[in-house]
Amino acid sequence: MSTMVTAYKIAEIAKSHRVSLDYALEFGAACYDAGMVEVLKGVAIEVLAREGSNIVTSKYTKEKRSIIEKKYKALKNVLNEEEKQLLEDFNDEFHDLVYAEAENYFIEGFIQGYRYLKLLSYSGYADYMEE
């Protein structure tokens, strides 16, 4: 089964169900947008996997990481063995969460960046850019 649908097919379906052309076009545009977002998510995930280690870390992020590491070590030093294991488990899960959130933000930024570039190209700004 193909999940690709042409604008003509959407118009045919709309006509057979007596749906206004305006609504059919709006529906078709929403379907196109949803499909585009899915494709861009896949591209963003590939880019992140390939180039994720090249993402520049800000000075602020480095400072915060240093503070967290110091506090983590200080906390770990006052815990008994069972509490240390709980802290390690928590730390592992927390890092997984942070990575998942960072991936989500990267993907969303990738999609928004694509939309912005498309907007620039439609507005004629691309005529002023070097190739």
C-alpha cells in the first residue's frame, strides 16, 4: 500500500464525498506538511547521529556542567553504598532523559530552520545570496 497521495487524488476523494475544494486543499496541505515533517525528522536524526559530536558547547553550558559535576561528587562522598548505587541509577536515567530532550530540541530546530529557509526562498531573499 502506498502512503503517497497526489493532489489530484485528494480532489477526487473530496468531490466524491461532496467536500468543498477549499477544505480539500487545506486538508491536502496539512497532509503534505505532516509528511514533510516526518521526512525532516528522519533527516535530522541522521544528521545528529553523524555530526552530533561536532555541536559546539557554549561557555554557559560548560560552566553549568562543571558546577553539576562538583556537586555530584560532593553528594556521592557523603552517601553509603546503597545510596551511591541509587544515585548512579538516577544519574544514568537522568542522562538518558537529557539526551532524549536534546534530540527533540535538535529535531525541532532542524525543522524550524528548514521552514525559515523555505520562507526566505519564497520571499525572494535567496536572489541575494551567493551560490
